[in-house]
Amino acid sequence: MNKFYLKEFQFFDGEDTIVFNILALYEGCDKITVAVTRCGKISVSDYDLHSDENGLYFEYGIAGQEHIHINDFEEA
């Protein structure tokens, strides 16, 4: 079982609080599938995974300016 399944992270983008829930983490092919809830609307998106000194992350927002780190997700 995926230890990250449905873990949640909340992010404030300056206007709205965005909630991310991990649906699938594909470490072998560096992909993640996330449910993104913003303003009451839910979308499911795939993102490429990257890594830095803080671990795995995906890029979100305009031009990928925000780095959302997988280690910041918690049990919902």
C-alpha cells in the first residue's frame, strides 16, 4: 500500500487556500497524481517529481514557482 495515499497538504497562494491530496506516487517514473481542491472545485492532475535538499517535490502555480514537498503532507 502507498504510504502517501490521501495524505494532505494545505497551501495558501495569497488569495485562496488550496488543498492537495496524494492519490498516487510513482517514484519509479517520477510522477505524482494529486487531487487539488481550490474554491470548492476539485481537479485531478499529474505532476513531474523533482528533488532538492528537502526531498521530492512537484511544481505548482504560475511557471511552477511554488515547490510543494511530499514530506510536508500529513494524514488528513
